Amino acid sequence: MQPTTKRLKEILKDFEGKEIIVVGDVMLDHFIKGSVSRISPEAPVPVVDVKKEFFVAGGAGNVAVNLAALGAKPVMVSVVGQDLGGEMLKGFLREKNVNIYGIAEDPDRPTTQKIRVMADQQQIVRFDRESKKTVSPSVASTCMKSFEMAVKTAKGVILSDYGKGMLSDHNIQTIIDTCRKHKIPVCVDPKIDNFKKYKHITCMTPNTKEAWEGAGESPKHGEEAILALGDKILNMLEAESVLITRSAEGMTLFEKGRKTPFTVRATAREVYDVTGAGDTVISVLTLALAAGATLREAAVISNYAAGIVVEKSGTATTTREEIEGVLPQ
């Protein structure tokens, strides 16, 4: 049964001021955009005539920015290098009203950066500056002390895993155990390498590709295959729920103790760019749960939010007002 528009608006109203902790891998996304009209005489490569250049917070940082845009009070727990990229990233997050006291600096690793060169909407090349090593014990300890401080007043936790070393086995277990102790929702956007380590969580939000890989299976076609896949992941993780995002097919929620999955159909009229849509889904889902929504209500609101951001260009966010605007009258 679909929740009423009145109920969804009540939940959205309660987003305001909710403190949500985001633990994960922050990144600095650097975009260089231009056009191509010739090939270089020095090598068989296109020459990009640069027209625009900008930076945004990526990875777990984009999750925190999404939360702030929705009226929440996000606390970021992560690590950056002692470099210009780290200073820029912290500055961007601060400007977006993200609390950054949980971001530690590590002199032995660079701030993760993704540098994309775009020509007429086509990505020409991407440069990555990063370390995938597990964060050192001393830096991890600093981060976890910040987490323990923030969790005393938090209403929810998001683990945003991009496989850059912030979410070690020990950190994952400590965070989940702490959330269960405080009885607050903990939701996970997984990296395949850590997929099976996220046991006893409130919800995991893999896309279809991640779900198949995480379950260790080859992709299969058909609705029955997806339903079997969701049940397998739910049991494997002993989780309260799993929400598989399915692009044009919407998303399907699997809940512990419920035999029948709940599918929400996609709402986007035109898909322009799916970049960052997963960050929006987990942000809205966790915030809705923190505001007292049921898992099904939270999934419905997340679906509307995802429909909005895929109609925008680039790593986009949405607001409560925009979500209200697309709800049925």
C-alpha cells in the first residue's frame, strides 16, 4: 500500500535539523569542460579548448551535501591529506553547511581527487589521485573518537564506501555495533569488496550491478531473478532490509519478516544524468527513517528524490520543496 501524499509531506517536514553522521571516503571532484575542434600535432589526441573549470565534493562528501540540501545537519567523518585538495574539500563542505570536525588529516596519504576532462558532454579522460590503503590506526582512532562524540546526538548513520580505506573491518563493526546499541538506523552504500561485512544493518542500497556482484552471482534477467537475489542478500547480511535500485525499473525493497517485496516504479520523465543518484537515495532514505518513516515510506520518498536528480546535469542534489512538488496531488 502506497503512503498518502499527506503522510509523505509530514515526513519531509521532519527532515529539518536531524543530525546524520556520514562515515566514508570523501573526494574532491575536479571538472574541466570545453570543446574539441582539432587533433594535436604532437600526438593523436584531441585538443580540448577549456571553457569552464570547477570543483565539487564527491564520494561520501556528496552524501553529506545532499543531506544539508534537505535541511539536515550532516556530520562528516573521514580523512583527507595535508594538501591543497584537502583544504579545498573541507572548505566546500563547510560552505554547504556540513560539520567537518570529524575529518582527520593524514600527512602520509593524498586527498582523493577525480579529475575529469569533458568535451561537449563526452568524458575524454579521467585522472585519479588517491590511496586505497587502509587508514592508519592512529588516524582511524581519531576518526572513531569523532564518531563516538557525534553519535550521542545523531538520529542516523550512513556508511558511504568507495573503497579508499576509511571503512576498515574494525571501523565497520564498531559503527554498526554502536548504532545498534543507540537504536539508530545505519544504512550502507556498499563497495563490493566489503559487501558481506555489513551485517545486522538497517538497510543496504546497492544498484542492480552491485547486488549481483555482491551476492557472487552472474546477472540474470527477469523479475523472479531479482526477487531471489534480494532475498539472498537480505539473509546473507541478516539485515533489516535491502533496497535494490533498478534504474528505469525503479527500486525494490526487501524487508526482514515480510515475504512480499515492495517495488516502487521510477518517476523520472527523462533521464539526463545518473551521476550521484545513489548518494541522493541513501541520503533521503536515512533521513526519512530518522524522521520516523517506515522503510516503505522511506523508499517511496527516496524514489521521488532520485527521479528529480537524474533529470539534472552532473552531481546534483534535491530539496524538500522539489520533492513536495512532484508528489501526487
